[in-house]
Amino acid sequence: MENSSNSDENYDVGYQPSPCSTDPNDQSTMSGDSFVYCRTYSSTSVFSEPVDDHHSCCSEASPSCSSHWSTKRSGGVVPQKQALLTRLVTKQCKNSNAGDHQKLDDLESLDLELEMMKERFAKLLLGEDMSGSGKGVCTAITISNSITNLYATVFGQNLRLEPLNPEKKALWKREMDCLLSVCDYIVEFTPKSHNLRNGAAVEIMESRQRSDIYINLPALRKLDAMLIEILDSFQDREFWYAEQGSMSANSTRMGSFRRVVQRNDEKWWVPVPCVPSSGLTEKARKHLRHKRECANQIHKAAMSINNSVLSEMEIPDSYMASLPKSGRASIGDPIYRYMYTTEKFSPEYLLDCLNIASEHEALELADRVEASMYTWRRKACMIHSKSSWSMVKDLMSDVNRSDKNHILAERAESLLFSLKQRYPELSQTSLDTCKIQYNRDVGQAILESYSRVLEGLAFNIVAWIEDVFFVDSTTRNQD
């Protein structure tokens, strides 16, 4: 008992580690919430229980224990009660041993997570430059990459409509809480009236969370929780998944079904959804439709926040220097003639006429339209001596609305918006990538990367539900 007491004194019972849920291949940044600090309030804790000489026992059978119980037996204990007390003491000894082993395992897990936290914290401070020479990237890019890598670690292998693994879910919540905690210290000062004791009113400056973070971050957290809830709702489902190549091509129904589903060769790694021979029930289809609509609305909200944050980022001088001298040469003569000569411009009609066949063509068109738009905007402001983009943006309100370059810039903007709406899975344009690369605002970096990964997850959920509907429709038509 003395040895056990001395051993207990070497442990800090104020710390209780959370379950270790990290991936050995995880490339995300440090997790500041890798352990949970809490007090042990339970009166039955083996570390806080008072020692009673008449009811305590050592972890191993010792002469002192034997002599103690032999004394009790000599005192005339009833045989039935003696057997009961013997079983009770044995159970207490086993529980004490199990508790000691569990505490040792918890401490080892805590040490492991602390070391992992130190490593990730160091990478964050070094700006991903392990040489320590100060050539690392800025904090904004480091945090943006951390959120992107964390999303890939947690959701990269999750290609099905099923609840997220509990360890992955805990990892996502713990590390996102750590990365987003930076926003608590990004503040702005606002004037506030304050009344003194003598009745005089003075104006003081009060700090509060920056307005863009105050508005967008709670909304993104809500969207995050809703997406996790959608995945959790598929705990009990009528469909299942078959890995690529796991189904025999000689089977009657499943063989033909596999040939139908394999409609996108570039997505060979995506698991194939399967449904019963009679198809899904109406209840299951209703549930899928509801979740698809929810995920679609979440996708639109996340995309709106992402576009808003990107629009507020400063355009790098390198991008402005690379703009073509002529917007017409960038966008092409056919599109330019329609945009300039038509009286009522319809971007949807123009997109229908272009017959875009692939995502690559859509992205290339988006880059050319965006470059033309900023070329025309710059020309519209050429009468001013100020050439930096921050000044151009402020001077746009002073430009003549009937100016040719201004009209073309507005029509190019509407065309770009329609293009992104028609192809929501479109990759980032060259300007967006350039903005993220040269951005130095930590708050904007967090909002942009967080909204981008949520946008991608929502889009994937909608696509997975569409796959299930496609399989269900094909199966019922075969019947």
C-alpha cells in the first residue's frame, strides 16, 4: 500500500487525455486541443479515495494481507460472510490493478499527443520551413494549408454516404477548434460611449471580433455541423457499397448494373452504390431527397461565403502586371462581338451557344473572361493617375456608367458568375489561386480555406446521393 501511495504521488491527476485519434500519415498542423484538462471530482477515484486500514489491500498478495485476513478469521467471522468478503477483496484488488494499468496507458497516450502537438506547433511557427532559416511561408498560407491538409486527412478516404469514423470526427473537431481559435484574437476597435461617475459621457475605444469573422465564422461552424449531421443520418440505410472490381461481371443483375454505373472512367476509385433488387423504398428515397436538398443549400451558402472572402482579398500586383493589353484578344472575337454589339446581353444564352464540353474548357474560359474583365476595368480608370488595384476599386464608382470599357467589364462579370453557377465543381481560377498564394491576412485565409473545404464536402455529398438515385432508377427500370 505504501508503494502504491508513492507511485500515485508521481502522477498529475489534473490531466486526463482525450482518446488518441490521429492518423500516422496526418499532414495537418498541430492540435492545441490534443488533451483535456479537467479535475477528478469522483469520490470513488483510486487516486483520491481515503486509505482505510481495514478495507484497503495491496495490489499483490503479501504477508501483510494474509495476516490481516487471518486475524479476521480468528475473530469468529461467519463462513458465508467470510466467503463474501474474500470475493469482495479479490475484486477490489483486481479493480485497483486495472485502474493503475489504465492510468499508465492514459499517461502514455497523453505523452504521445503532447509530442505530436509540439511537432505541429513547431511546423506552424516555422512556416513549413524545417531548416529554420526563416524562408518559410507566411502564417496565413500555413494555416490555409493546415485546414486543407486536415480536410484531406479526415475526409479524403470517406467516399460514401455513411457516418464519419468516431476517431476521424474527434480529430476534425479537435484540430479545427485549435486552428479557428486564432480568430478569437483578430479584433478591431470601435468607438463606444461610456458614462463616468460624475455623469459626464466620454467616448472610448472597445475591441471586438473583426466584422467579417464575426459574421462568417459562426455561419461556417453551423454549416460544418449540418454536414456532419447529414453523414450521421445514413447510419441505417437500405443501400450499400461495392468496391471497384469486387463484383463479378458474369452476374445477371449486378453485372449489367456495374456496366451502367461505370460512366465516368476518371472516377474509377469511387465505390459503387448498390440497392436491393426491388429498388429503394419510398421512405428511403424521401430521406435521400431531403438530405440532397439540405446539402445543396449548404453548398450554395459555403460557395457564397468563399466568393465574398475572395472578392475582398487584394489582387496581387503580379496578376495585374500579367493582364493582356486588350480584353478582346483575351476573350476572343466571337464572344467579344456578342458582348459588345447585343443590346440585351444574356450570359446564359451565350453559354448555351459555346457548347462547353469539359471542365477544362470551362476553367479556361473562366480565366480568359476574368482577365478581360479586369483589363476593361483598368482601362475605365486610366484617366486617373493612381494605378494600384486598391485605388482602382475605390474609383470604380466615379467611372461613367455609359463608358464602353465599363459596360464590357460588367457583362464579363455577369458571364463569369453564370459560368460558375452552371459548373459549381469548377476549380479555382488563376486569379483565385494567385490571391490565396499572396494573401497575408490570417482572418481571410481561415475563412477562405474553411468555406472552400465545406463547399467541397457538400458538393461530394450531393454527388454521392445522385449516384444512389441513378442506381435505384436503373435497377427499377431493369425490373
